[in-house]
Amino acid sequence: MAAISSKKLSFRTTYKGEEFASEIVFDI
């Protein structure tokens, strides 16, 4: 995994044909 200066990782995933936009905030 590459080093990310920002601790915020946004990604999109598909579930049951529906598309969801999720955001994960890593607090390190």
C-alpha cells in the first residue's frame, strides 16, 4: 500500500446492482 499524506480514503463499491459512495477516515 502506498503512503498517503491524506488520512482520508474515498472509494466506490457496487452491491446488489446498486452503487454506493463511501468515505473512510483513518485517525492515526
